[in-house]
Amino acid sequence: MCWEAQAVMLLRTMRIAKGGARAEAETQRMIAEKVAALVEAQIAATAATLKGSKKHRVAKKTLAVYAKRVRRNRRRLSK
């Protein structure tokens, strides 16, 4: 996930640097996605904790949320 996240940051930076309507839309999307990802990760962590999962499982469930979103963004931005 580390390299994918770096790729997403690069691709987003390039898109935003171009300016215009696409840059504005990407900036707004990025902020909205971060808030939604945080909420989804918190829900995943809480659910795993309530099920009695060990700490490493809780962390794995939480990171899976971010990994899924990073993967989706890399695919979308690479088009």
C-alpha cells in the first residue's frame, strides 16, 4: 500500500498542478474521500474491537479500508 499511496499523491499533485475545473473537482473529492475513509475506518476498528479481535486484527481491518480506497484512486487517476 505504501507505494500505491505514493503514486496516488503524485498523480493527484499532477492533476491539481494543471489547474482548472478538474483540479478543483479533484481537490474537493480528495477532502470528501478523506473524511469518508476516516469514518469507514473508525467503524471497521470499532466493529473488530467489539467482536473481541486482537489488536493486530483491528489494525489490519482498519488499514484494509485505506488500502481499498488507495487502490481505487490509483486506478482512477491512472486513466
